[in-house]
Amino acid sequence: MTTLAASRRLPVVPRWITGIFLVALVCLFPGTASANRNILFIAIDDLRVEPNAITPNLDALATTSTVYTNAYTNSLWCLPSRTTVMFGLSAATHQVGLANQYPNYNAPPYTDIYDNPALKTLPELLSDAGYETAVTGKVFHDPQPSRWDVNGPAIDYDSFYDPYDPTPNGTFMTEGPLAEGVTHPDQVIADWAGQYIQSATGPFFLAVGFFQPHLPWIAPQWAYDLYPSVAAHTPIAGDLDDESTDAKWYAAQPVWLPTNKQYDLIETAGSAEALTRGYLAAVSHTDAMIGQVLDALANSVHAGNTDVVVWSDHGFHLGEKYHWRKRTYWQQTVRVPLIIQAANIPPGVDNSEVSLLDLPPTVLDMAGVAPSAQFEGSTLRTSPHSPVEIYHDTGKATVLGGIKEVDYKQQQPGNMDRARYDLNIDPDELVNLVLPGC
């Protein structure tokens, strides 16, 4: 994400005024809970930390917020990550979606969590505390209407995207301009969110879940026009030579029938640049949708009494490590954007390592709601933060002091399934310090 003087979405001035007001509140009342403040909770699917994306609205928000530069997901894809955020439980505890196969929604890890009436989700706790909770778009992995007071229109994203369509070039990945006269699903979400803000009386907790940059990367032509040309990421030759068999397996996924690796399909089709452009265009479109919602907030009676949270469930590879998509322990998947504009959190840049496990208790703290014994994290307003731990299948990764440790199979003894990277001097994770030259 980058700062640009020009933006397609106008105006941004009201949000600057709102930001100044929030800073003044922080200065007058440092360290105090913000009871009865509204909360705008924006979730984005598949958004990596991407310096080449044109995102003027997120950039403007960041200037009056706390930006967590080293925020990490608790798992490698949306279902387990969102379960962590909405239930306040570590993936190691809930186990939902950790298996490598596509999840069975009737399997015990899912039903034990989602069908357990003793477990309350973030919106339910806020509703109990007197907030009206409203949702539109993808916040839980799949809709959970009974857990919200107000539900926006149903979004049929499946009709917008068929993940099993090989597409004309055989890559199973779709990009291109939105057809004239077609309304983007995220536009429906932004429209409804803005209307809700204008009519709400508060206090409210509004969760807005944008689908893109999840595939397909179908965005209006103006978003594509922002990127007349892009350079695809070129993996470093031999980058995987010092990686374990398990790491190479992750890099090869997904494998489409019969044995076609996703990366090889894109290379064969010569589609890397086009797909990279599609991803960036989708990010810029999502930024515009966020801008529309923030404009609605800035022009409402709630402008001076609403905290804002923007987060992504996980990142996305664009060819790095010979991999496309998510579900790896490398930085492209596990490091995520996190921006919080809150009256009780002074704005600035926080470079410490933080986990999305701490996001739900932070939201309760922003709302002035007592901590939940169920939530395993701690508020980001205080230190120390919860350790960064990332889980998938039987593996686990940790990040502490810039050192990432990965154990792909915790039950397996020895080092042959492990990795260690010094992110301080090797942010691209080119050198596995456990298995050099393997």
C-alpha cells in the first residue's frame, strides 16, 4: 500500500477532521476505555502487505491510526483465521480448518465450536453489552445470521466465482475488468454499510467484510487503469533448495488434476503479469469501497464517536517461493495489514510483533466491555502482547524478535521438517538457518 496525492474517491478531508478530533480525545483522555463508542470493523479477504498497491483511502486512515507493521494471522487461510478472531480462541484450541483437505462442516472441530451454545462470539458479547451488532459481507467464513442483531443483504459470491473453473488459459485464476452494467458484490456491501451508518442511532458494532482481493480479480476498468503495466515477481533460483520436503509440498499447492501445480500452470500460460495486475486492481477497488464507507461515516452524526478497525485474515503469494495463493508459513501468507483508529490507542506505528488473537479482546477494550474469560488473547493497548503463534495441520510457526521458527510436523523428531529465518536481515526468507544447502 502506498501514499498517493491523487485519489479516485473524494473527499478525504472530512476524515482528516475526524482524525484530528480523535487525536485530541487521546491527548485529553489518555489510556481510558471508550465506553459506548461505535466500532466500524472492516475485514478484508486475502489482503497481503503490498507496497505496490495504490490505496489512498487506507493511507489516509493510517495517518490518524495505529499501524501494526508486524501483525500476523493465527492460521494460514480464512476459516481458521476468522474463527480465531470471532471466537477469541487460538487455532491450537479451536482446530477448525487446520487440516490440509477442504473442511467438513459436519466434522467435530467445526461443530464443537460453532454448535456450542456456551461459546459466545465477539458480536454476541457486544450485543449483550448493549451494542447493536450489524454485519454485511464476509466476516465469519460463512454467514452466521443468528449471531448478529442486524444482517445486510445476502451476497451470492459463489455465482461471481467458480473456484473449479480452469478458465480459458487453464490457470484456475480469473482476472479482468468488470462488465458494464454489472454491480460488484463488494459495491453492494459498501452501499449497505453506508446506509446503515447514516440511519444507526448507536452504539453500534458494524462489521463490513469485503471479499476482494479474494479471487476472482474482477474489478472496474478504472482500477485496472491504475496499473498500465506491472512486473511479476520472479522467484530466486534455488530458493527452495534449503527447504524441507514439507515446505516444498506447501509451495507446490494447489495441485490440479492430474498433477498440475498452480505455479506451473501460470508459468505455462504466461499469465503472471496479468494476474499480478488483477490482484493489484482488486486491492485498489477494495480501497475505494473502504473509502466510500469511511466517507459515509465522516458525513454522519457518528463521525466523532466511532473507532475503526481494518484487518485481513491472511495474505497471498503472487509467485514468490514458486507459489500462488495462500496456505504457507512464509511471510506472504502470514503477515497481514492491521490498522486501528481508536480513542484509547494513541496513533502511531507499532513495529512489535502482534497476533490477530489479540484483536477480539482489543475490540472489547475499545468498547469499554469487560474482558471475556473465553478469549485467549489480550488487548493490544497493554503489553506484553500475546506471542505470535501460527498453526496449520500438525505444524506451528512462531515469530519473536524477528526470528521465525517453523516446525511443519511437531510430532516428528529432528530438524528435517523445520525452518528458521532471521527476518531482520533476511525479510524474503531466502536462507533457512536450520537446513542450509539441503
